[in-house]
Amino acid sequence: MKTSKILVTGGAGFIGSHLCEKLLDQGHTVIAFDMSDGLKIEHLWGHERFQFVRDSILNEEILEEQFKDIDIVFHFAAVADPKRYVMDPLGTLEVDLKGTLNLLKVASRCGVKVMFASTSEIYGKNPNVPWSETSERVLGSTHIHRWCYATAKAAGEHYCYAYYEQKKMPFVIFRFFNVYGPRLDDLGSGRVIPMFLKQFLENKPLYIHDQGKQTRTFVYVDDVIEAITKLAFTPKAEGQVFNIGSTEETSILKLADLMRRIGHFQSEFVFVPYKDAFGPGFEDIPRRVPDVRKIYDAIGWKSTTPLEVGLQKTLEYYSQYK
Ligand SMILES: NC(=O)c1ccc[n+]([C@@H]2O[C@H](COP(=O)([O-])OP(=O)(O)OC[C@H]3O[C@@H](n4cnc5c(N)ncnc54)[C@H](O)[C@@H]3O)[C@@H](O)[C@H]2O)c1
């Protein structure tokens, strides 16, 4: 395979850190651009083909400096924790909308191909699962902060299409459906697995929203990295959007049960209404299931790691925080 010089915004985040590892393994030269402390990629710091730049995508000038000789940019920097986008809609919109616009503007100017991390959230509350890439988006009102993340990501997608058609900027959009694995957020974030794990590890009651009947599909990070690194080097994927997820539909209650069993935890389950957890006005999505035929047809990919196996690996990683 021909090697490339690749920029990964959000490269010190959960998915970004695994991506940087894989790209280096494949022989590419990688710049991780992220405003965090970079501890998730600390083990890569001394690598001869790796560079970590600590700054914000809101800083367009510094961002543009990173584009010298870049072939591909994976744009993964974002506020992605549901707790944060409910509590800090302004910060979320700044990064996820304005930051993305900065990135796309610079990439288009420099003629660099963009891999954009979008989300299953953009389908909103559409009850007709599984969702294919052309399914309707059914979002709540703009006064519900929950939707600012989905809206910003959807605007980013529109911009990708617009830059592609009007400025010939190549892109591929990934719509991720609940990715998990080692280095997912700090314990206690708003994403369900680290949120549950914190309670389990502290042997505290586990708070489950409503009755835990809502369903998700969870895709293991290694499977995702395989999908996105293939798509990035598949010319026929250009100008398209792909769902990336598992088809194993799991209720939140079942997830909690599975985690408790695998980790031999003792916590009791306590069922709480959404408004007590997120404040008034939070809206959840009852079922979230991808149709993944498009990515299978394009590159022959489907998720292969069973939830139980992926959770085992994830729990092993987090057990260091016991
Ligand atoms: N993990 C999932 O299940 C999932 C699902 C759907 C979409 N996504 C998208 O995938 C991408 C990666 O998600 P993740 O799970 O790795 O999240 P993450 O929070 O671990 O990574 C995001 C990274 O972006 C960085 N960042 C935030 N603001 C920044 C800024 N202004 N400038 C530079 N860096 C900044 C953060 O420091 C963090 O390291 C995000 O765009 C997210 O929206 C993830």
C-alpha cells in the first residue's frame, strides 16, 4: 500500500487514538491535532512518524499550518459527550459547527480529502429502524439542547456535500453508532458504558434511565478502525456517507446486566426518569439500529466482535481504575 501523510483532528480522543495507532502500523506518517493533554496517545509520542500538536480547531491559522503535504484529514475533533452537549450547547456548537467549518474551509483550500466523523444521532427520533443512509431525520425542537449536536453534525455533512460539488473537495462521511472499547471516556462521562462502569466499580447503585427498554447497537472500536481505514483508501467511497455500526440490537437493561455479569459486580439497579438525570427537556431515542448494507456492498465490512467479547476487553482496560 502507498503510504500517506495523514492529519487526525481529535487524534488524542477515544477513536482518534486507536486510528493513529493503526495508521502508524500501516506505515503512514501521522499528525494528531487535539486540544487535550494527549495522554491517550502518550505511548505514541516518541514514534518517528508521529507528531502531536496540542491546539484547537477553532484556531484556523494554526490548523492550516498542519496541512502542509497532508493527503488525508480525518476530522474527529468534537464535543461528543451527551452530558456536555446538554450542559454546554454553546461550547458544543462552537466546536462541532464552527470548528468543522474551519476544518472544511482549510481542507478545501489545500485540496485535501476529508474523512468526517458524523453520528447516528442525526437520524434523531425516526421510529422506522433500521436506518439506511437515506432515512429521514426526525429531530426535536431547537429549544431542546440535546439536538444541537445532531444539528451541528448534519450541517457538517451538508458542507461536505457542498464543498464536494462546488469546490471538488473529496470526502467520506462516517455515521458511527455507539462505538466502545478501551480509552472511551473517563469513567462517569455521559456515554452509557463509562457511566455504568463508574457506578459498578464504586459498588454504587446503577441508575438506569426509564426502564432500560431503549435499545442501541454497540460496535467495538477495532471493527470501526478497520472500516474507516478501508473506506479512506477506497476511491469509489468518495462523496458518500456510510453507517458504521453493529446490527446486534441490545436494550440498555440487557447491557447493564451483561456488564454486571462479566465484571462480577454487585451494584443494584435503580430506575430513574430522564428529567432527574438530564434535567427537563431531555429527549431520548427509543431504538437506534443501523442498516449496514451499504458499507458491506462497498468494502465487504461488517462488525464481527460480539458485544460480550468487546465488553470483556473494555472492562479489563478500565479495571486499572479500581
Ligand atoms: N464514540 C462514539 O460512539 C461516536 C458516535 C458518533 C459519532 N462520534 C464522533 O466521532 C468522533 C470521535 O469521537 P470519540 O468517541 O473519539 O470522542 P472523544 O471525545 O474521545 O474525542 C474527541 C476529541 O476531540 C478533541 N477536541 C474537542 N474539542 C476540540 C477542539 N476545539 N480542537 C481540537 N480538539 C478538540 C477532544 O479533546 C477529544 O480528544 C467525534 O467527532 C464524535 O462526534 C463518536
